[in-house]
Amino acid sequence: MTAFSERIPYMRASADVVRVLFESVTDPGTITFGAGAPAKEALPVDEVAEISRDIFTKDGVGCQMLQYGNPMGLPELRQVVLDHLLTPHGLPARYENIIISNGGLEGLCMISHLYLEPGDVVLVESPTFVQTIETFQLFQARCMAVETDKDGFVIEALEENIKKYNPRLIYVIPTFQNPSGRTTTLERREAIAELARRYDVMVIEDDPYSELRYSGVALPSIKSFDTTGHVIYANSFSKIFSPGCRLGYVYADQEIVDRMYDVKTATNSLTNVYTQVICAEFFIRGYYPEHLKRLREIHGGRRDALMNSLAAHMPAEVTWVHPDGGLFSWVCLPDWLSSTELLPEVMAAGATYLPGRQFFAEGQPILDSCMRLSFGQIPPETIDKGVQIIAEVVKSKL
Amino acid sequence: MTAFSERIPYMRASADVVRVLFESVTDPGTITFGAGAPAKEALPVDEVAEISRDIFTKDGVGCQMLQYGNPMGLPELRQVVLDHLLTPHGLPARYENIIISNGGLEGLCMISHLYLEPGDVVLVESPTFVQTIETFQLFQARCMAVETDKDGFVIEALEENIKKYNPRLIYVIPTFQNPSGRTTTLERREAIAELARRYDVMVIEDDPYSELRYSGVALPSIKSFDTTGHVIYANSFSKIFSPGCRLGYVYADQEIVDRMYDVKTATNSLTNVYTQVICAEFFIRGYYPEHLKRLREIHGGRRDALMNSLAAHMPAEVTWVHPDGGLFSWVCLPDWLSSTELLPEVMAAGATYLPGRQFFAEGQPILDSCMRLSFGQIPPETIDKGVQIIAEVVKSKL
């Protein structure tokens, strides 16, 4: 067999973890706190059914949906991003600053093409989203974890790591972080933007969960503090519309977005036009506000169910994050317990989760006593049953 | 502005050409022989309208279309590739050998991730498809052009270049090549597979046009002569179903496809599920044979119109390729004329084409006297008018 390029063995460890992530999505047999998918009850099936029934036969639209389109994205969808998602949050984006991507992750991949050379350092939160580590490692970057606390990056630690490693990128999920569920405070958002400016390092602000807020007050994005173009804002339609449509977008300075056009045409030509038309129509018809309300009700109810079940069943030694939104809580067992070692027993009893160790990069302690519980896909009553299963196994070890 | 990675300036020249390619797709004002899109009359609008009307509300299907899916692709679509596209052509593929991609180009990009290091040589035909050069250059590969004649790669030249450059990849479009319209002969297909085996170099067989045959006899693919796993077969649904759905596939040895899974999850997670369901249903409902017949009739009629118009209007000094299928003919003016220099005058008169110089890599003469005429998008009567416009400008220079 002809040898693969060096990036392939380099990324293998993270890739193996991501395989587990995807396989846990489709396993129907157990109560899965593993996958980060939204509730199937929260998918806009009825609205899209209606759109798909009539849009396709509208004059010329079916033909447009099936033909080549603009690599920057469908004009109507870029306008939707501007009007419905960025402007309402006070972001001073213009149409020219937006490029549509194949889901949120492709935005991160395009940014990696723009900036990363083999050996470059990317600073990430500790813990952070494992699939993004896989992306950075595909570019043979070295992901260095930076200390975080309940309020996000510890700013002093971030600055120290910037000085020490001269990183190319800082990767942060400031709102309802994956996997921890934590939210970076206002002060720290401002500080991250300021560090990026001062040290001339690019920040990727990955923001797929911020619309899914169930309590607390919305915070301005890191991008809103960016005056020098050092923050690239990447987002996804996966949690607010549909993961299966693979739509996302990047908002950045025009020079950056212009070069993303080149990366886009060189990697997959353009994002599929078909679902861009449907997604744009969903927003244009005004379905989004009501849909978002339903998303928040369903997932917020599940967040509450998880919090109540954890309080009801977990022994006193266990702690967890109360997330104000998103899809995850981070549950920590006593530090002498391994969530990896407990998992087979939990699975045998009919539940599953992602062990904490999978979410750590080099440079910070690997907290294998923690686990990510994703509550999006599980109805409240099943959440309680699943937490009981995990709690019973944990108790048996104490 | 923070500096981009080295791959970005490296690919700039090819990227600028690809921009022209995409902008020519959407320009409605002129008779465009520029873009390689299929006829809009050949898009399966009615069939997809029917499918989209009822599939979405089928039990659970709408939910499946909107939710995450398998990074390898929708099982039903992989089976369609096997049953409808590979097995009928005698290819001994198994289900495990197939991965679905975001259009044909993403297949080539995934292969590049697997094999290319900066500075690696990729041998390409002369001329070859410019967008693929952009892809290889994104990986900082050096594309070296190898001599071709009317029968494809000149095999002696190919072997000589393999010895000289020790290439990582050989890239070939053997059937109705883009941009030349030429088809590699049976003997040469076998010889390419044999050279790949002997010199342990991977071949990418890019095959998006072979189903669009209007005359002559179908030839076995290079992949069908591959006994050692050195040929990776990449194809697209863009020309036989829809470009806007962004669907394609790669057929290769399982070890290769397994690593593509990792590249896929690291670059964009998975191909959009929505259009995979619709495309699979299109084949499962048995619409493809009739649709392919229509594709061949429409495009074959346009091929004939172009051939007749060239014969009727072009001066004797001009030669062109009679393609047995696909979407392109390669028209060569006397070698002292530049198709690049003539283009503004042709555009002012209401037609456009892609100048030949854009399709050449390093190492072979750049034939700027040639041009690519893409006939897919133009009705026959307009083809004649367009050819007249070009012929008048050419004649005025003789």
C-alpha cells in the first residue's frame, strides 16, 4: 500500500475519537448522552415539508436548486445571515463579510487552510471540542490547551501561552461551550479580543449554541469587541435549523472571506444550493422566531430535567455544570474515578456518555473523572432513567 | 493583516482562473461557451419535484433528512452507486469501497489530503481541468503537464515523467476529457494502470462525463485494470443528476476509503443528508434510465449542433475535437492567434469561451491558440449564432 501523507498518521488519535462520536449518533439501542445532536422533535419537519412541497415548482426555483451556484453562497441565505442572525445581535457585518459553508466545521477547516502550517500552535480551551482538534491536526497543528475556569479562558494563562507559543490561532467556543456547557464572561470576551489585537493572533469564535439560551442574559460576542479584524466568527445552522442540511457561515474581514472563496472552490466548489434555498426560505417566511421558541422550550426542558435528575440521583461527591443553554453539561466524579473505565458498565446497563479524557489537548491535566452529558436527544423521562443508570454505577464505586 | 499560510499565495494564480470560471456560470447576458454546466432542460426538475413533494412526509424520512447522518454517506446512496453506477460497468466494487462526497471535486480534495505533501509532483494531462490544478496547488503540489495526443496520455512520455519526477499522483480524466473532449483509448487505459502498479504511484481516475456518451462504444475504466489498489476512481452526480445537490463518490481500496472517513469528519463532518435522500430515491424509483436517455438526447443534439456550426462557419485553418460525449470541444486556431486576445472582441459581440491557456500546467507548451467550447448550456440554434460570432472575429484576423 502506497504511504499516506504525514498529516494522516498525525491526526489518527483524534480521528479515532471522532469515529466514536459519530457512531454514538446512530446507535439506537441505548440512552445516549453521547452525541451532540439536537432533539429530533425540534427539527422543523413540518415547515420544511411545506416549503419543499411548493418551492420546488415555483418559477425557475427548482432549476436553480439543482444547478451550480455561487461559491460564496446563495445570495438570499447570505442576506438571511445578515438580517436574522448577525444584525439583531449588534454585529456590524456587511453582506460582503459573509460566506456560506458546509456546516459549521467547514468554516473552521477553511480558516485552517488560510492560516495553519505544520507545527503551528493553536491555543484551545481545556476541555474543548474534540472534532475541532481533529481538524487542526489534519493541518498538523499542535493544539495546546489553556487553563479555563467556570468563566472561560483564564486570561492570565491565555496571555502567558500566547507569549510562550506564539500561536497562529486561538480557538474558543464562548457560549455554552462544548463539552463543558460553560459561558465565557463579558469581561473575558473583551479581554480575548484585546489580546488578539495586542499580540496579532487570530481568534476563531465558534458560536453554534448561543441562540439556544434557556436562562440568564445574552452576552455580546467576542467579535463585537474586535476592531482590527483579528476575530473570525464561525457559526452553523445545525443547531437552529438542521444538521442534515450541512449549512454554516463565516463572518470575517473581507480580505479573509475573499481568500475563503479560493479555498472553497479548491475544496468542494460550492455549498449545496438545494438546502440553501430551503433554509433561506424558512427564514424569509418568518418561521424562525416561533421555531427558536420551540427549540428553547424543548431543549430547555431537557436541561432542567437533567439538572433535576443529577440533583436527585448523584451522590454528593459528584459535581456538574448548570448550563444556561446549549446541549451539554460537564459532570465530574471524584478525581480518583475514571469515566472511561466506568463506561462499559454504564453501557451494559443501557446508557452511554462521552468520557472526559477525549476533550483535552496537550498542556493541561486530562480530567478523565469528568464526562460530557449531552441532553438534546433524550426526552425528559428517559433522561431521568439514564442519569439513574450512571448514578448507580458511580455509587457502586464509592 | 495577519499573514496567510504559504498555500494561499501558492494557489493564487489558479484560484484567479477558477473565479473566472465560476463567474462565467452566472453571467446571463451572453452566449456562454464558458461554463461546464449541464443543460438546464436536462435537470430532473419534475422528478425531484415529485420526490420532494412526498418523500419528506414519509414516516421518519423528513426527520432523517434534517438530522446528522453517517460520514461515509447515506447507506441507500452508497448502494445506489454500487447497483446503478459501478456494477453495471463491470467494476468489482463492494459497499465498503464507496464513500459519498460533496460533489466530485471534494473526492479529489480528500485524495489530496491523503497523499500530498508540499513540493510533491502531480502529473496531469496537457491540457487538464483547471479547477483540479487549484485543488492540488492548495496542497502546494507541483502540477507537471505530460504530453497528450488525440488518444490521451502519450504513454512513453508518462513513463518518462514518472521516472523523472517520482510523482505522488497521476491525475487523468480518461473519458470526454475536460477541456479537450478527448477519450483515452483502451490500450492506454490498461497501460496507465500498469505504470501505476510498476512504479507504485497512485492514479486518480476522474470520470464525471462517461455516462454522457452520444456516439462510439463505451470503454472500461482505468480502475477496471487495477489489480493492486493503485487507482482511485472519483465520480460526481453533477452531470447525471444535479450540480446544485453537490454529490459525488469515491471508489477505492477499503484502507483508502477508511482514511477518507477521517478526512471527511475533519473537514466538514458529513455530506448533506437531505439531497442524498432525494438522489437515492431518484435512482430507487427507477427514474435514471429514462433521465439518462434524455440527457444524451439533449446534450448529444447540442454536440451535433456545435460540430455542424463549426464546420459551417469556421475557416479552414481552424481545427476541433469531435467528442463522443461529455460537454466540451477543444477548438484550435492557427497557432499565431491568441484566444485570450480575441476574447474581448468575441464578448463585445455577445459570446464567450474559456481561453486555452487556462488549462495548462508547467512542463508543456501553453496552447493559447486553442479554446474550450462548452456546449451543454446552449440551445442548438443559439450555438450556431455563438459559433458565427466567434468565427467572424477569427476570420477578421486571418
